[in-house]
Amino acid sequence: MEQEYPVIVGQNTKVIDLGNLEDIELIQLEDETVPSLKRNNYHHRVSGYWLKRENKIYYFKVPIFERQILKELVGEKITLYFGLPSVHYQLAKMKIEDQTVYGLLSQYTRQKDKEYMLLKDWAVKEGWEQQNFLRFLNEGYGDQPLLEEYKRLLVRELYTQEEDRQDDEIIVEIDQGKVRLSPLVDYEEEFILRGKLDPIKIPCIQTFDV
């Protein structure tokens, strides 16, 4: 059965055709910064699929609601607008049990020669003890890219009214003494307007209110 095109897919919209699920090379991702549920290829709606194409690793994600596909694409653009790193999403489709499923394809961004940690784990390792996180960065890491990027992250999350940010989505990349944010992911729950800006939360780190 052919799934109906998402509203945002027109006749000339570029959509990557991944083919049939049974013909795709799925892989088990070995990356502890990714939740185990999101690494096991259990189901396209629950865990998504990790796959290999032309010797590169990709993630195929199928948002529950069609509107979330658009939010993911817009969220990426806003992240880049604020000068922050982001995964790059492309519209894609896959045939699963005789049904065409539409979702988003993104390339795995981790690099073997760099170290990755959850922001909260890195902070604790560096001696953070629940004090104001911006002050902690200002006092000890003023020369690191992470300080400016974290400020931009706060503005980005407030602007989009991000409602579902998880601690495992904010990762730092450590490379030759430099600490910066790894590409952001997951913009499904944003742009829910209520007439005022609600506080936003950087999980386990900080709540931010204008």
C-alpha cells in the first residue's frame, strides 16, 4: 500500500528513495552518547533505523506526525542561522512491509579522532557543582568555543520554544583541547505559540527565562 505523500512533498520535491527495508544494510550503532533505544533498529517509529550507504552511516527517522517533518527541517535552518552546528536532514522514503514510509535521513556526524560526551557529564567531570552554568563557563572556559555556542543555544531554544530537549541531545566535542557543541538534533517539538515566551530548560543544566 502506498502511503499518501506528506503535504510538504510536491511533484518536484527531492526525496531520497532508500528502497526496500529488507534490501538495506542496517547497522548496530556503537555510540554510548546515543540512547540504547535509538540504536537498536527496533522499529522505524520507535527507534528509527541506522543504515550504511556508500560507506557512510545514516539515520532514518520517521516523526509520528507529518507536521513534525516540517518542524525538523525548519529547526535545522534556525540552528544554522544562530551559528550553531546541526545535523542535515533530507526528505527520504523507504518501503516497509509494502508501505512507503516518509521520513528524514541524516548523516552520522561523529568523527573517530574526537571525543564526545554529554554536556552534563563533561561539566561534572570538569568540576561543575550545580552553580550557575554560564558563570562556570565564563570563569573557566572563556577561551573555548563552547561558551559562545552555549549562549547561542539558550537564545535558539527560547526563540523556537523548544519543548522536548533531552540531555542526550546536547553533546560536546573535544578535539585537541578545544571544547565545542556537537551538531544538534531533534526539532520536532518547537514553534508552539502561546502568546508569551515560556522558560526553556537545558536538561540537568539550567532553566532560562527572559
